[in-house]
Amino acid sequence: MAIIHNTTLKPTKLELLTTWLPTRPWYTGTGTPELTKAGGFRLDDPEGEVGIEFMVAVDSSGPEPVAYLVPLTYRAAPLPGADHALVGTMEHGVLGARWAYDGIHDPVLRTELLALLEGRAQAMAQSISATPDHEVTHSYAGPGLPTGPAEVTEVTEVTEVTEVTEDQDGTRLALPDGTVLRLHRRPGHTAPEGAVGQVSGAFDAPDGTRARAVFVSLRTVPKD
């Protein structure tokens, strides 16, 4: 299981996201984000090489606070072919240089996310080592999902449903079996109509309450 180090990061994750978020089509702000970490969870890489974190960051720069879901992966070396997905680099006080990526572009995160949906992986606490996060729930009613990175289509910013769309509503990843995975970058309270699976979690809302929301959903696209 991943070990959470109590150490320094330069720059911090939120500092990286302050620069990166405004470049995303689903970011609704108009100025520089004012971010606080509001929650999230982690997944373990079975190989122990890649850090996997699903972070909820709340932006308070606008008239109303907005919560954003940002899946991140942390690597000790650049991920080949993923320069377009690089959020930034950090210096970790224990592990040294780390490359942080928008995790939906990372095959390790994609594989473990599908495993979570099917119940083959356990959501872990965001900031405590070797501790399950029981606030994260998952469901899936369908055939077996792809189990390896090679079975997931490449992530690109295109409009066809057969690949991936990154638009004002979030990020959509097509799987080879016709199932579409959607990251709800601005998490909502319910899954979209027709969803056959979902991952939900909790985060600290700006009003001080503990809010629940759908982070990820799956639906099946009818074939022609």
C-alpha cells in the first residue's frame, strides 16, 4: 500500500493547480483560482511505482465557490507520450523530483479506477497510510470491464464519443466495449440518467458541511 509522507512539496499541489485549472475547458472561473483542498481519496498502484490521488479542490475566487475533481498521478520520471497531460513537476522532501499528471491520461490510474468500479480495488484515505476510505462507494451493473492499460483507448481531446471529449462538462473516456466513463469535474449529487455504474465520495463543502457527490459515472452507448 502507498505510504503517505509527512513532508514538503515545492511547489505544492494547490500551487500547481492554480496555474493548470484555468487552462481546462471545464473550469468556470475567470481569474486566478483561490484553492483549498476539500477532500478526495487515493488508489494503490499494485506495482508501488505510481501515486494515485483523486483530489477535490474548491475555488473561492468567484461569486460562488466551485468544487473541482482532479485525479492526479505522481511519477518519479516522465510518462512517455503524456507531455500534454503534465500538470507540473514538484520536489518531494522524501522522494525527490515528482512529475504530476492529469490522471485520466495515465494508464495506471485508468486501470485502477475500473477495478474500483467493479469492486476489485479499495479506495484509500487521502492523507493516512494503509487506511481504507469507507466514504467512497461504488457500483457497477454490467459485463466485465477492461483489466489492463492496453485495453483502454488513448485519451485525446476530440469530440467523437468513440474516443474522449474534454469539454465544459468534464472528461469522457470511451472504452472498447462501448461503455463511456465520465469524470464529473464539477461533482454533482446524482449520476446522469442511464448510468450503469458510479463512484461517489465526500468532501468538505464551503458552508462547513460534509457533502456527498458523484465523482465518476459509467453508461453504455447504444450501438448503431
